[in-house]
Amino acid sequence: MSCQFRFRLRFRPAARALAALALLISANAGHAANLNFLKDTPITYMRDADRKALNAAAQKALDTKQDGEALEWSNAGTGNPVSITGTVTPHDTSKDGERTCRSVTLVALAKGQTQSLTPIACRSGNGPWKLLRK
């Protein structure tokens, strides 16, 4: 076996790993560039305290509101200078034994922009509501 052939064998896995890493980095850079559509949307103005306020409102709405009945929420008192308001509206409640699931439409308004999403939240018994992962 020649020295050149051994060199290729020894470093080929490293070269593959380096190529994969370069591909991953370039894919992530492209992905980050594609996130410009989120610029100036309510989620970009949310701080941790705002997300906690939204989560508390979602838990309350899921616990107390009927399907189609909205709960208003805001980030007042969170310390964020950007006012964020919105609604949490549960709907499509389904039960399977002890497990209850509900779709919940979350709407946020900030600086004239509106953003909404509709995840599914479930809980077992009287436990906390948790978003389903897709």
C-alpha cells in the first residue's frame, strides 16, 4: 500500500465530516436569512415576561373558557416598552378517557402588526395544559 493511499484512507472520514459541517453551516445561514419574514411581527417584540403572560392567559382560557369564547390578554406590567395585546380562544375540544385536547388560537398585536397561531394543547386529568409537538 502506498503512502498516498494510506493518507486518503486515514483522512477521508475527516474530509467527509468537514464537508458535512460546511453544508450544515451554509444551510443554517440560508435558513437564518429566510427568517426575515418575522421582522417586526409581535413575536419579535416579546420578552420572556411577555411569553409568561401569554402562557398564563392560555392556561386560564383553556381552563375556564368554552369553545369559541375568547380571553383577552396583554403584556401590561411586564416591563416591555412595546405594548402587546391579543386574545386566546380555545375550540374543538375532544376527550379520550382522562386526556382532554383543545385547539387554541393565540393572537398577538404589536406596533400595528397581527400574528396568530393555532396549536393543540392537551392535558391529563386536571394537570397543566401542554402543547402537542408535531
